[in-house]
Amino acid sequence: MVKRIVAIAWLYIKTTYTSRATLIFAIAMPLLFTFVLGQALEAGFSDDETPTSWPLAVVDIDESAWSRDLVGRLGEDPSVEVRIMDIDSASALLDDQALSAALVIPFGFGAGIDAGDPVTAGFLQSAERITESQILLEAVNAAVADLTGSLDAADMAVRVADEVGLLAGASNAQVEAYRDEAFARAEAERTEARPVATTTEAVTRLEDASGTIPIGASQTSPGVLVMFALFFTFGGGVSLIVERDEGTLSRLLVMPMGKSTLLAGKLAGIFTGALVQMAIMVLAGQLLFGVRWGQAPAALIVMLLAYGLAGTALGLMVAALARTAAQANALGTVSIMALASLGGAWWPIEIVPGWMQSFALALPTGWAMRGFQDIITRGLGLPEVALEAAVLIGFSVLFFAVGIRRFSFE
């Protein structure tokens, strides 16, 4: 039985790969897609186009020493480009989406600080440019926190000096002078040395990882692999329909073997051919495009086997549900495009809305891309991709159950 299965599988692979059209579509086109789409995607995510600062409209109605102090602190932030303007101009630019945010310093801001009263500055943000406005809001909060910290230190110094009697009999002018001196010392401490600092580092085994979003060939190599492997396995399903319609399967059953042996041989050929195609894509990605496919060989092998099995099972299910080869081709093309795009094969899944990222996990392509990117981008190994492989095997069991039950040899 095993020999017959191997013979049928070998015959399928031999007849399939002797076709020049198959070689072009299964190997040459995926490599071309990987290169062209990789270049386009890398250019689209180029760091040169990422802004390093964002404009912030500042409406200083108060025009006091304290308001100018706050504006100066904002100007020290490299992520903020301060633009002083009046309220009408700021409102117009916000309405036209030309600016993402504006800070309004009201009249009485400085007087309130001098009196020790709570003061409030207004922050206006665009409803369409939320990300930029949130960045600017954090910068404003940081500047306000710096100013508030120095003011609190100065107020505390005055209270402590009063409690120990240093300001006994002092005039209001002397108290204010002491407070100003304490504020200046707090500012000096703030600018000279910060006792707490934070650093950001990507937690990964990759030596030159620049982020968690794959770009260039790191996205297109696994994405094209995932999509074109489905074209191969779906094509195998269509070949089963063609052989059934032409009576080839019926004639083969005259030989001393059962339907299960014949179907197992055909599926083994489709599965092996998909593995060969994916292996070529992996080697080309590693050697030609510098994709880090080889970081965890065991994890990669498990993922390729699991996805190849899922694709083969899906191809059989489509062949079982379609009545004709034309229907199978149409259904296969639509299904592959939908599975590839929604599963994250066409673009990084990290850039789409959250609901689309969740929906991708309902598709075998979504789990396949997640597993392959765990290996390539995140530098993970077999224990981390075990879940993805297990889910793909679960999809395989489901698709095989439907396909075997519904497939007809006549």
C-alpha cells in the first residue's frame, strides 16, 4: 500500500513539474513577486519619511513670564515644532486638518501661578489625526510636569523655611525672592542631571532588529510563500476534478488498490509538491533577499509541514465542494485572494485595525503568517511556534474531514 501511495505521488510530481508553465508560475513568479513587492513595501515604510517632530500651534493669550517659560520648555522637546499664532488661525488650521493640535494658554495663567492657585491650559486636538495629537499631548504633559515639579519644589522650600523660622519677620518681597531662588535651584537640578532615565530595546534574538513590524522582503517572502503554496495545492484539487471528469480516477480503481490508497497517493503528491515549492521560496528568501529564515530550523520545518498539510486539505475540500473544474478554479482564486489579504500575506498585519488582526486568527493563513514572522522577525523558536503549528493541524483535520466525506470519484 505504501509503495502504491509513493508511486502515485511521484507520478503526480513528475507530471506536474515537467510543465514549463507550472515551473514559471510556481517558482519564477513567486520570486519576482517577492522582489518587486518587497521593494515597494520597504519604500513605503522608509525611515526617511517618518517625521521626527510634529507642529504644535501655541496660542499665548496670557503673554506672561510663566507662559513664555512653558513655551520655552516645549521648544526644548525635539519632537515638538512650536508655532506661535492667534486663536483664529489655530482653529482654522485644525478645522482644515493642517495641524493636529493646539495649546491655548489662557489669560491669568501667570498670575495664578504667582498666587499659588491651580491653573489650566487648553489643548485642542484634531479628530482625524489622533496619533499625532496624542504624541503632542504627551509632550505638553511632560513640559507641564517639569514646570509643576520645579514650582512644587520651590513652594516646599518656602514652607520648610517658614517652619524652621528662616522667614520669620520676612516681607512678602523677601518671601517671593526666596521662592524664586528655590525655583532657580530646582530648575538647575532638573537641567543638569536627571536621576531616572528610561531606555527602549526590542526584546528579540535578532542583532539588528529595528522594530516589530516586518518590512521589505521580511514581509513579502513569507507572504508570497503563503499565497502561492495555496495556488499549488488548490491546483492539485482541480486536477482531481479533471481526472474524475475524464474518467481517469475510475480507470485507476480497476487496479488492485482501494479509493483510500488512490486518494492518499494524490494528496501525498500535492503535499510533497507544496513542500518543494515552499522550500525553494525559503532558500531564495535566505540567499537572494537576506530574509532570516534559518534562525530556528526545527521551528521552520514544523511550520512548513503544518501549513503544507493545511493547504493540501483545503485544496481537497474545494475540489469536493465544487462540481466542475471551472467552479473550482473560480472558487479557488477568490478564496486564495481573500485568505492571503485578510491573513496578513499582502501587508504587515500589525498596520491594520485591531478587529482585522483578530479576524486573521480565524484563518489558516493568519496563523501561518504569525508563525513565520515569529521565526523571521521576532527570532523565536520551536516552543513559541508550537501553538501556530497545532492550530494549522487543527484546520487540516477539519478540511480533510469535509473533503474526504464529500469527494466523489465519479
